[in-house]
Amino acid sequence: MEITRTLAKFIVTHHYRDIPEKVRHEAARSFLNWVGCAVGGSRHETVERALAALAEFSGPPQATVLGRADRLDIMQAALMNGITSHTFDFDDTHLKTVIHPSGPVASAILALAEQQPVTGEDFVHAFILGVEVECRIGKAVYPSHYDVGWHITGTAGVFGAAAAAGRLLGLNERQMTWALGIAATQSSGLREMFGTMCKPFHPGNAAKNGLLAALLAQQNFTSSNQGIEAPRGFAHVLSTEFKPAEITERLGETWEIALNTYKPFACGIVIHPTIDGCIQLRNQHQLKAEDIESVSLKVHRLVLELTGKKTPQAGLEGKFSVYHSAAAAIIHGAAGEAEYSDAVVRDARIMSLRDKVTAVADSSVHEDQTQVSIKLKNGNTLEKFVEHAAGSLAKPMSDADLEAKFRALADGILSKSETDKLLRLCWDIGKLKDAAEVARASVSNGSANRS
């Protein structure tokens, strides 16, 4: 089967009316969570440095950097919004692939929606299709692709951005096939970069490159017709295992965005069970750091592989330290963005407790599980086994939870009335006459901006 062409035909011929209402609502949840993360991260040092490097080279001011007054050309805006939305590592996660699906797709098409007219319905349709494409391609090469060191949000995300942008540009089947091929040859992102500013660069780069792929294809810029499945195409070059049925089976019948999850904690998803367990024990027993002799964790192997930094020196590194996360959860009873600041990572109390945390991989522990054992100085031991972490499919965040998260992220950047308006627009994205209204509403009138 010609996988790339089959996928291209699906993207260009699918009808919005065939998407169930429940799936559309999940798309709104995903989009709202993404906008909140982008606005919240818009003043981070990572973003400031990227803008300092790139802004002077931008073309016409066509599109908004969410949460800021800056306007860039659509390519640079797609890049920047992908960076802002992933800087806190607080965005959505497709657990089957650990792809953060909204960043590459939404960043590309919201920028495009500011450059050409796009209705909310068309925007939501393209967004759902883009997420479907990147997650299905991700499933086809996961886990071997990820295990060898590729950051799958960047590598698969570029396909989602190309598909969504191509749909809005009205590409035909041949052009969409080329767009996917152009995306394939730009697929990139290395897990070595986790804990640095390059990690949020990956979804931003995927958004920019996917948009570029669609724009090139619109002008009949050619590529291979089998960019995904060819012997020297994406799947075989970047993975030791390729499962093509994951891309084509029940295409248009099941929807990957319906399996999306949202983070209550601002760090790598594999640490969430540990944080959940530590917070539960802290609250149940009124734990104080000075009463603790040691903290022992039994975790899935990926926890140590991805978040095994024992002595993080900065907030971004703290997001990839199960040791810091456990200590912060016990001391602060939370693991939001504040608990991953440089100051908290370097706090003496956190560092002291962090040194008492040990973690071992246990083959009986699944990715969404952990066993927390806290030995107290009085000789007692407290135990908590977490079957499913908060924010997982089994214990999902509610609409109200997502709104509270959104408000916390926007605090200090937007006023309450501005936040209320932006929330309403995100929930109603499918009904808007102009999807770009969301981008414009993300910019404060100045009264709430941080210095």
C-alpha cells in the first residue's frame, strides 16, 4: 500500500461533519490547553533569547507571538509559538506515543489563520486532522524510534503541521503527498536536548517546517510520493520497526485526539505518578522535610532514562529530574511552573531532601505507575502505590481543571477580563468566523504585562 498517498487522500477529502461532537470538544480542550501554555511561557528566558536572535530577520509582521505584542512573519510566528507552548513542558501528551500533539499543529495553523481568512470550523477540522496524522505516524514507529534517541514530538509533529496547513491551503491529493514528503525530509529532534532550550525548539521547528512543506507543495514543489514508507523514507531510516497498519487501519473511524491528556504538573509526563504519590503522602500525613530519613521510588525504566538528573542546576533541568520533582512535591505540595524555577531548584531545603531520594527501575511498574516509600526519622515507613497518575486517561483533568490551569498560566500576563475573553474564544473556536481572533485576544492591553 502507498501509505503517504493514502494519508494525503484522507486529509484532502475528509468532511468535518464526519467528526463526532465528543472529538470536537476534545479538540477545544486541547487547543485551550495549548493557548494557556503558550501565553504562560511567553515571557520565559528561552523565548526572550529566541526573539533576540531572530526578530530582526523576520519578514512582514503577519502573525502574533501569543501573549506578547511582538508580530512576526508566519514562519517565525509558528516557530515562536511552538517554543512558547512547550517551554514549561506543561502541554498535552498523547500517551501512546508521548507526542505533545498540539504544539506543532496549532502553532502552524494559527499563524496561517492570521495571514489568510480561516473560519473556526475549518481551523478545528485542520487541527484534528493534523493531530491524527502526527499521532498515527508516531504510533507506526514507536517505541523503537523514540528509544534510539529521536524526540518524537519534533519528528512526527512536522507531519501534523504539514497536513493541517496543507488542508487550510486547499492542497490537492498530489500536492498533499508532496507536502508529507517535504515534511519527512525535515523531520528532526534529539532527546539529548531534554533539559535545555532546544527541547521546546523542537515543536516550534516542526511547526515552521510543516508550514514550509505545505507552502512549497502549494507551488508544486515536488518530493517523493513515498516519503513515509519507502526503504529510504522516514519510517525505515529513523526507526528499526515500522508498523504501517497503525497509519491506515480504521483511518477516519477512530480519532487520536480523543486519547489526548493534559498535565497537572509542569514536567516530563513520566514523573507525574511520583509527584502524585508524594503529594498524596504529604497531605495525608502532614509531612515535613525535616522528619524524613529517605525517599525510595520504584519506577518504570523510562523515568530514569528521561528524568534521571540527580543534581539539576536550572529550572529546565529540574523538569527532567525525578529527584527534584519528588522533593518539590513533598515540600511544596505542588509541581507547577513555580516549583521548576531556578530559585527552587537551587533552594537548600529542596537540595537537602533531593539528596535523600533514590529511584530504581522495576519491570513490574508500568509507565503510569510508581511505588513511593518514605522512611521517617522516627522509624515509621509510609507507602503509596499510584496505579494511574492525575491527568492520565483514567484520571483526566476536567474542563474546570483546564480552566483553572489556564488562569494560573495567564496570571500576570493578561488581566482577569482579558483571560475570561480568551477562555471563551478557545472554547468557542469551532464557532468563530475568524479563527485568528484568538491570537489577537492573547495580547494584553498592557495593564497586566510583566516587566
